[in-house]
Amino acid sequence: MIKILPVIMCGGSGTRVWPESREALPKQFIPLLGTRSTFQTALEMLGDRALFEPAIVITNHDYRFLAAEQAKETGVAADIVLEPSRRDSGAAVAVATELALRRGPDTVVAVFAADHRIEDRDAFLRYCREAAVAAAAGSIVTFGIAPTRPATGFGYLRPGAPLAAGQGVRRLEAFVEKPDAATAARYVAEGYLWNSGNFVFRADTMKAEIERFAPDLARAAEGAVSGARRDLGLLVLDREAFERAPKIAIDYAVMERTDHAAVIAADMGWSDVGTWQAVWELSEHDERGNAIRGSGLVLDGRNNHIRSDEMLTAVVGLDNVVVVTTQDAVLVLNADKAAQVKDLVDQLKRDKRPEALEHRRSYRPWGYYQSIDRGGRYQVKRIVVKPAQRLSLQKHFHRAEHWIVVRGTAEVTVNDRVTLVHENESIYLPIGCTHRMANPGKIDLELIEVQTGSYLGEDDIVRIEDVYNRS
């Protein structure tokens, strides 16, 4: 059996499922369905060591701790590679190709998106085996999905003749971008497939095609991998070389131009989970078609999708709507207009609304903090620190802080003094003091932080020492 090196692309921002997905915490790291994120389910899908080598995860530097923590939670081994700046899928695939070449030119690579969902694992593994055989023979195989409707949000693939007798892999005759509605309907009638954005190829085949069609991309990826370094166990690509890579999708760079393209029609319960409508389709429904997650209620309505983790969200007398309630934003959406959420987020960005990018809950390698209240000269946060973790040794020039422990025990350093602060106890940190918080216990440390001062921005932090190399 051919062994496959799987690569998970994990750098997207998922704006179409705002407000749960935002740049600070995009959809691939959110449990949109079930209790696992799509990134975690992708890792688990690739855990079969008879078929797959340990996965390579290519993600943005901003997501390094999220990716590492979620990978650890799955128990599936993965090597995390960090892009120092944002590029498109072309750079990710080129880097994956370079990493695979260092294992051997005949290495078979499979590239998957972290934010997709596959329901039928057995079928997925079967298609991977078939694609790997064709890839080993020199084809670049993409997984095509039989359309369920004339969607305008996907690229389309026109399959041709089989590559070999008895194989499900066919020559790819046309690779076309997202069409208008009329063209999409024609494509569906003519037997085209949706482009899932997943590829299987031999490393030397892809390298030759990138060099042929996008030589700047090939040189940038080669330099980025050659100059890479290890930091906290993660592979950090060389910034100067990587930023010379053009921002281009692998579809444009190679797949629309290569004569090695092939396609396999993969019936495996695939979804890109790209809109709230897609999430509704994959969710459990009641007898009236309503999907409710969290604290939601629908009265006299059909085919609604209600999501609210905390406050009660009620819908009366409406059909076909999506209502998503978060701590700082509420989205009410006609499900037929689900693709327009991206346009909404673009407008929020133009208006410089923080809700476009950030959640009230911000994740850090040691845990998270959550904004509770804020005024002109104060801010209140809830902070949770995982067992055996610690924040950086730091100081502030514009604010003092009060810490009240509500669960667990905090080990607090203030200048040269170390104090244990227990539940129902508090400690004061004056402006300018050098301080650190750590959790020496076996359970999560939870506390309330009250900041007071003339400036409360997150950039008023001088890190003196940091176990996560952020100082």
C-alpha cells in the first residue's frame, strides 16, 4: 500500500459564518457541529497509520497556539508549520511540496482543508487509496463532489475518460471557476462536479508544475523551507523568503493550467461548511426542520437555525431564518442570503468595528480571558489559566490591576515577592510593578481581573520573560 503524507491547510478566516467565526478565532477552530472543531475532525480522519504518515499542519503564525492545543487534544501526532504572513493556497501547497521533497521525490502528498467536513470516513479512506495510486503514476488528483444544486459558490470540474481500466480516477478535462446561476445550472446538467479543494500528488510532479507555471512561487517556498527554524517544537518558515511568494490560489497557479490534472468523483458526505445554510443542513432538526444549538426556542416557525451559547434567543412566526447570538453581536439572516455574510463582514471592517475581527473571549497559550465590562477608566475581565501554565513576567505603565480568585489557586509574583492566592482571596498590583500569574494546581485557575487606569489597551504590556517566546 502507498503511504500518504497528509497536509492540512489551516489558515483561513471563515467570514461567512460570522459572528461565531472571526479572524481571531476562525471557523476551523470552532465546534460548529458536535464538540470537535473541523480541524480536529480532519486530524482524527487522518489518524490511520496504515495509510497516512503523521500530518503536517500549515497555519498562520497567529493561530500557532490554537493549532497546537487542539492537535494535542485529539492525541493525533502532527507537525505544525507556521506561515509568517498571510498568503493564499498556492504558497501553502508549494511549502508542503518542499517539505515532502525532503522525504523523497516520490512522496505522495494529500492536501486537505481544515474547515471542511466529511461524514463517511470509510469512503474517504477508499478514495484516498485510489487517488494515491494515480498520483504515484504522475497525476495531480482532485476530489470532485456530485452537485446537489446549481451552487455559484464552488468551482466546477468536468471529468473525462478513465485513466486506467477499473479505476475511478478520470482525466480532468476542464477546471472552471465559480459560475453565475445560469452557468452553474448548465454545469450540473452536463455532469460537472464541484471542486472540493483537496488534492493528491507526487512531490516531484507538483514541484515541476509549480516551477513551470509559477517559478516565483517555487523559489519563495524553497527559500522559506530552507531557512526555517524550530520554535517551541513548531517549524517557523523564513519570513523574508516566504513573503516573496505571490498571493495566488493553487487553482490559478497550477490546476487550471497543468496537463496532469485528474479527478475522482468522491461520494463521502463532503461539505465545505461554508455558510450558515450549510451548517443548518448538517445539523439535527426537529419535526419542523428547526435546528437549535444552545439556548434557543422557535414558536410557529419552520426551517430555522438558532444558535446561542448563553442568552435565550427566541423566534416567533418566522421561517427560513438564521439567528446567531454571541456575547457582543447578533446576526439575523434570511437563509437564502447566507453567502452575503461575507459582504457584511467586509462592511464591518470598513467601519473599523472590532466585532469583525475579535471575540470578547481571547485565547492564549495559557488559557483565555474574556471581557465582562468596560468604562472610561476601568475594565473587568474573567481569566482562566490551565493547570501548570503561566503568563509572562510583565509590567504596565498606565494601569493597576486587582485579581480576585474564584476557583483554584494562583501563584502571583509581584516584583521580588511570590504569594499564593486562594479562592475568595484577592491581590493588588500597582502601576509599574513587575508581575506574573501562574497556576500551580491540578484544576483550572479562574479569577476576575479589574483594571483601572488612563489607558487599558492590550499593547500596554512590556513582557520581560515569557515561556511562549512572545517577549
